[in-house]
Amino acid sequence: MVNFMSMKFRVVVDEREKPSGVPDLLKELGLQVEYRMLDVGDYIVSWECAVERKGERDFLKSLYSGRLFDQAHRLGETYDRPVLVVEGKLPLFVREMAKPRAFWGALATLAFEYSLSVFFTTDAGQTADLIYILTKRGGLVRPRGPFNPEKA
Amino acid sequence: MVNFMSMKFRVVVDEREKPSGVPDLLKELGLQVEYRMLDVGDYIVSWECAVERKGERDFLKSLYSGRLFDQAHRLGETYDRPVLVVEGKLPLFVREMAKPRAFWGALATLAFEYSLSVFFTTDAGQTADLIYILTKRGGLVRPRGPFNPEKA
């Protein structure tokens, strides 16, 4: 008989996310962190949900280069619930942008054309809180369950 | 023959939104603003998309009372693309909340269980920019077209 109480919530994390500090915070919150080299997304929190995390500079750079939409497309193709987390204080600087409406247009495109849920966090602590919540909601897996992140 | 160039983008606005300043800004941006008393949503930007706008205080109040989820449910039932705009600087004050993870949990619930797209803006100007973009993308209607906001 399976003892559900002994199960740990697991999150699969791209190795390149280590320096962000988020994976260590997830461990402190009690999640089991497993590192992989992921092709798509940075954090796999369940079968259906993966998170791409971007700092505000990287977000803007990939937005202007168009790479953001390539990534969004791949994330949405691979997972039913693709999530983008933008970390930093970007929302405060929208008015200083040369074309603020392009920013809102990009967010609308991500939401409606790529079905991405976009969250803004101010720092690694908030990002970890959010990923923790997403993992607890969708990431309960049996210790030897069929969850196979390598396939992702 | 229909002259598409002469069409104006139209947004239907709940009358109680007047004091927010957003409808006037939408007019300045060139949209045709039509006031109604709306049961669901504050701005109807197209057949499929309506926007509920909330100040940060109202957002938190309705979150704690549970009213937010009632509204989200009705918005999602009536429109294929329900949008929530939270206006203010709430994202900066998450760390001061007693239960920040409840905040992220609520956002995750809105996104995944109610299929809401949630946007954070800092002021009426940004809200207007966002609604303008949403209207331009989905709200092109013929002057005597079948678009019937009364039915919404």
C-alpha cells in the first residue's frame, strides 16, 4: 500500500538555474530538487506544467530578438500549462520604455496566442514561492511513479 | 462595399469605470467608447474578450472575501478570453504580506482554474494602453456589425 504521507514533492530543474538561487530556496521549502539538462523550460513542476524563468534584461532582450516567442512556442507545444516568470522590477519601468505599448502587446501575444501564464516576481524568493505553490498543486508524484522528466 | 479604413475600434465600458480615468484615456487613444451598465466585466473589447479592472486594494479585499473567484467564474463563463487587470504597485508589496504564498496561490488559481489572463499595471495610463492593444487586436467591428454588447 502506498504511503502518501511519505511522498515528497519533486521539481525537475535545469542545471543552468543553479546560480539563480531559486533551486536552493526550493530545497529549503522542502521540495525534492532534481537537476537535469532541459531542452524546454527551466522547472518542470508536473506532467503538464513547466516554468521558464527570465530576468528582466533577458526578457527584454529575447522579446526584441523574437527568441522569446520561439521559446514560448516550444514550451506550449511540450506542456499544457506553460508558465513564464519574469523576475525583477520591470513593471515599474514600463513608462520609461520607448514603446510601452509594444510591451503590453507582447504580453497579450504570450497570453492569447501562446496560452502562456505570465507572472512577475521581484526576486528569487518570490520566484521560489510561486514555483513551490505550482509544484504542490500539480507535482505530487509517487516515489516510483511514471513521471518521466527525461521525456520532456 | 465596406470601407474598412473608416471603421473605428470600439470598446464597451461599464459606466462605473468613468472615475478611473481609463475611459477618457481610451478616447484620447482614438477608440470609440460606449458606456453601458455591465453585469460582467468592466471593458468589453471584442466578442470573446472582456476585462475586469481592479485597484490593488479592491483586488486584495475581493481575494480575501472570495468575491474575486465568483467574478472570475462569471467572466470566464461569459467570455472565452477573460482578462483581469490589477492596477497599482501590489507586486512590490508581496513580501510585506502576511501570507505571500497565498497571493501566488490565488494568481495560480485564477490562471489555471479560471483561465484568466492576469496583467499588472501601475496606473490608469498603463491600463488604457493595455486595453487599447487588446481592443485593436480583437475589437475591429463593422459600424453596423452584429456585435451586440447588450447580450453580454
